[in-house]
Amino acid sequence: MNPALGLSVLRRRAAAAAVPRIAAARQARSYATKQPSPVAQFYKTFTRPIGKVLVLAVFTYQVAYWTWTKLEADEHRAEADATIAALESTVNEYKKTKDGKKDMP
């Protein structure tokens, strides 16, 4: 077989195989220059700021909720302590009254 003939056959095969690659590259370039949709552009632009605002809103809500819960617990504890103090004073008065009656006879 003639080496030049074999080389030309290989060149034709390589050229034929390269045509789909070139067409695929041209097709990819046409997609690369396509403008994104307005919805996609909106999300690309505002996703991070909206996410930051949502995270800060949740954080603020949690801080306010924790503060409110703490204040309510403190108020409940103060009311319970006041009730206990009032009951203790009532019990002490009853003890004094009872001790005073025992001493009388």
C-alpha cells in the first residue's frame, strides 16, 4: 500500500470527524451569547440581598421572642414570689394568733 494514499485517507477521516466538533462549538457559542431571561436576571441580581434580609428578619424575630419570653418568665416569677410572701405572712400571723391563745389559759 502506498504510504501517501494511506495518509490522505486518514486526513479525510480526521476532517470528517472534526466537522461535528466544529458545529457543536458554533452551537455552544450561540447559546453563550443568548441573553438571560428577566426572571433569571432578577434572581441572579437579588438572591443574596433577599437572603440576607430574610436571615436578619429571622434573627431579629428570635431575639425579640427570647426577650419577650424572658420578661414574661421574670414577671411570673415575681408574682409567684409575691404570692408566696403573702401566704408566708398569713401563716406567721396564724401562728402568732395560735401561740397567743395557748398562753392565755
